[in-house]
Amino acid sequence: MKKTIFAATALVLAASVAVASDNTSLTSSEVTAFKTAWGEGIVEIGAVHTAGGDYTAAAREHIETFYAYESDATVLFKPTLASEDQFRGTFEEALSYFVGGSIAEDGGFAIAPYTNVRWENEGTIISGDVALAMGNYYFTKLDGSEVKVEYTFGVERQDDESLKFILHHSSLPFSAG
């Protein structure tokens, strides 16, 4: 199942790149497809964990697919449930957040598991090869309830035409209580 989801993700991303190849500017539809594929990848990591599979490998592939850690660009990543070590500037720190590991506060966000990620985009700003998007995303838990999370994403087209996060900030909504 993992290979099927990642293959489908690759096809969606490849189709987005093919559409954009005639135009150097990103499009809103490319950004939407990228975000959707990212959410499907989070669901897949949890499914692999639940099935007793190699969820760490699934998370590594997810990070390699969606985050620009391998390029010269800095990745600004502030995960939702990070409070003591708030920022994850390296691949290994991101991996720890998604599946647990080297950072004590990390319980493995992506292995929860979730069954769906639903998006409500507030808006997208595109400037050439960079797009900024902001809104809410909702992670559906096994019992059908949703966890609302606020996001701000920065996506950049890479030299190989793939899209990658260079900025990922998410947080739980403010609560006055």
C-alpha cells in the first residue's frame, strides 16, 4: 500500500510539474496538489505503523519527497506539537518529530494514526518559483473526530522541478482558557 500511495503522490507531483513546465511560475493548483499529497503521506506513515511495517522508512521517504533538507536551502520547520525544541532545521530533527526518536518531547506525530487530512486554505501568494499558503488543516482520528491545526507553508520549485517545503509552521489554535 505504501508504494501505491507514494507512486500516486509522485504521479500527482509529476503532473503538476508537467503543467508548469511551460510557465516558470507556480500555480495554485500545483500548491493544492502538493499539500494534498503531503497529507496523504502523513496518513500513510500512520497506516504503515499500524500494520507493523517500517514506518521510519516511510517517514524518511516522506521527508525526502516533501522537504528541501537535501538542497542548499534552509528549511524553516516549526511543528505543531513542538514546545521545548520548537524548530526542526535538520532532516533528523524532522524525522524525530514524525516518528519519535532523538528529541525527548517527540511522540511520533505521524504514527498517531490519522485517516485523512482535510484542508481549508485561507489564501495562497505566488511569486515565481515560491508560494506561501495559509489556512487550517484537519487531521481525522480513528474515532472520526478531527484535530484542527493552523498552518503557514512556503513551497519552492527545486532545480529538478519538484516542489518542496522551505517553510512549514503549524500550531494548535489559540485558546484563552
